[in-house]
Amino acid sequence: MSSTTSPSQAGAGAPLVEARHIVKRYGPTVALADGRLTVLTGESHALVGRNGAGKSTLVTVLTGLQAPDGGTVRFDGEPAPPLADRDAWRRKVACVYQKPTVVPELSVAENLFMNRQPLRRGFISWRRLKSEAAHLLDTWDVRVDPEARTADLKVEDRQMVEIARALSFGARFIVLDEPTAQLDKREIERLFTRMRALQDSGVTFLFISHHLQEVYEVCQTVTVLRDARWITTAPVAELPRSALVEAMAGETVTTRHDHPRDAVAADAPVVLDARGLTSDAYAGIDLTVRGGEVVGLAGISGSGKVELAETFAGLHTPTGGTARLDGRPLPFGDVRAALDAGVGCVPRDRHEQGLVPGMTIGDNSTLTVLDRLGSHGFVATERRRDLATELIERLDIHTEGPAQPVSDLSGGNAQKVVMARALASDPRLLVLINPTAGVDVKSKESLLARMDSAREDGTAVLVVSDELDDLRRCDRVLVLFHGRVVAEHPAGWRDHELIASIEGVDHG
């Protein structure tokens, strides 16, 4: 599906913001091949697309954080300011991110006028600071005490403070990046009410969200990116939900992807059995994974899927509920105890959590089984080398040998080392979090083949991923939304079905 009609052609007046044919590369990686966006004054314009579609890259260009390698950006028909002129950019555009950019320990007033506080005889005039902050908040109907500590604010109020700060520079184009991710339903309704009021005052929003239902509630126009390219721009009222999902997925509703495999035996033993697991990130989770079964966890950022998987790996302690592994209580909040209980894990970020860069491939791949490679606190060097060599061959890691520094490896081979370590302990439960993130196609297929092998060996596998190719290897996929399981898809699901569940189209 595509469209050649832009809102600037369909509506009245010149566009407030216009990006044409934006290209952005990072080395050999093309993050954006053809980014386009046309936003009219006073509208809320949605920018949607699956992870990796190019949304974040386009925002960095629109906000002047990076220069494009090709294409143009214009505000009110004029070329965008030079990258170095930050004050000029602040007068044009601001972005309110998921993660706060305010200083939590400072007051609201101090955050609003940071680095531009009113002075009196060379010193900050605290009376004027409070007065000007109160006036600014009143102008934009932000009902927050200017003397309140910002850390004590609700998320929705903190967001409004950031919007007010942006408006105080003169910007009338505000990018909201996943603004509802940390809000409950009532807070979301209040945010939307405030957005509509600001629109009536001439403020324009670019609304980035994975919750497609919200696009239909608060936006007038939507632009879809897919595979780093512009796909379509259309009035929200004229775009059915099925067509929007189709544009994001890149397939018609009849397309189906089947990965033939033997069904998990009905009498296969239950390896993981979780009941009523609850924490700040998820609630009331009931989950079973049988031996030889691969269960996927899908959901948007903030759905709780990663935290749930990390709980089974010993990284978090839930506030309620239980989990049993092979009939025995699974320890929480203790990675070593979870490993001893039979859990292997590929963590979400190999750089931050998966590898020790100053160590060799052999050291990294055997870290979880050192107690099996010697006694009395000593490790038998030859036994470790033999095991590492076996893992290198098993995972097809392209290396000179176990003694090579892991920092020398490509992303794909480094990820294979993380997978090798997870498999080294012969786990009963294998937890894979974003197992193919940032790897080449060949390495991706190799890593997924290891997942298939674990399944065939009778291991219970839990996979968290944003990649549909990863989830297609699952026997079933559970979708989390705001911390709760809202859908279950058996193997053979269609892309648009799963994406609709993930994006919140077919539930409230």
C-alpha cells in the first residue's frame, strides 16, 4: 500500500514542517533510505512503524541532533537552521522523550529556565524565577507548583513541564516520543485532553506511538515508515485499521508464514510453571512452557515482556506470584541461583550484559560452568579450552580460537558467544531476549537454528523479541500489553494478526 497524497496537498496552508527524501547512514547501515514527513500547523500527526522502521532516525534529523546524508528539512517554508545553532533549533522544535530530560532534584521553575535564569546584580533572582515560571505554566494551563521538586511529579505532569519549557523558547512543533508508555488509562485521557487544548492554541504535535488505537483517538494524519522508507501518509479518518496494519507489516491480510514442525506432545512435561506473577512491570501472569516447546513473548516497549523474561533468569524479584522449574520453586532475584536451578539466558544487550570485553572467547563462553571445569576453586585450563572449542564448533563461531579476545569479533559472532555461554550449562529453561538483535542475516539464521536444536533436545525455550522472524520459530506467541497477557497466537499466525495485537488494535 502507498499514497502519493500528502497532507500539504490535501489541506490548506503551507506545511509547518516538511522533510523530503531524508537519507541517513551509519557506516554500511542505512538507517533511513527515504524519510518523508509533511506536518500542517495545529494538527497532531502520527508517525508509526515497527521497530527499525526509521522513526527515531527521522526524529534526530527533525530536531537537529544529526544532519541527514541526503534530503532536506524545512520549517514554515524556510530551510532548517545550521546544526550548530542550537538556539534556532529550540525556537523551531522540541522532543519530549520517554526518559525525562529534566533534572529530578531541581524545582519545576529551575528546570523551566535552566541556564537562562533571570538575574539581579549578577545573581539569580529567585522571586522573578518563581514568578516567570508561574506565568509560563499558567499561560499553557499546566497546573503544577513551580516550587515543587520535579522528581515528585507524576509522569504526565513532568511531560507537561517539558512541553511548557519547549514552548517558552518559541517552539510550536512538539515531538512526543511514546508519551503514553508509562501512563495508565486515566492519565492517557488527561494527556490527550491537554494535547487538544494546546492544538487549539496553535501547537503542532508529532505523535510517535506503538498503540495504534491512540493514533485514531488523538491524531488527524498518519505517516507510516517501513524498512527505513516512507510508505504512506493519509488522513486518519480515511485509513481503516486493517490498512494501517498492512502498511506497517508490508503484506496483505492473506499472507501467511508457516514453519512446519512437529507439535509439542500434549503429555510433554511442564518445565516452567508460573502463576500470578506480579511486579511494577507486569501483573497476574500465568505461563507454562513444556519441554521441547518454544514460547514467544511479544509486545511494545513498556509492555513488561523483557522484565518478565528477566525475572525467570534471576534478574528481578516479583512482588507476587510463584514460578516452578521442573516442579521445584524457581529462585528470584539471584542470577547464580537461577543458573544452578537450570536456567540459561541470552540477555537483552550483549554489550552491557552479555560479554566481558577484556576476556577471551574461551573465558566468556565458559563463565557459567567454571565449577564443572575444576575443583577447589581452580579451573583446569585444558578442560576449559576443550569445552570452549566444542562450543565454538557447535555455534559456528568464526574465530582464530578460544584465546582470541572477544572484542575482536563481529556483532554476529559476539552474539554467538553469548548464546554459547547460555547453552554451556545444558539448561532446562533457555531464556532468549532479543537473540538476533544487531546481527547479519547469516548469523541470525545460525542463532535461530541453535534455538531449534534446543527445542529438539527437549529444552523449554522462552523467546522475547521484536523481530517477527524470531517469533515465527515459536510454537505459540503470547502478547503483553500494559503488563498483561492480552492475546495468544499459535504457530502459523499472520503478520498483520500479531502486529495488530502488539499495537493494541484489537483490545482496549
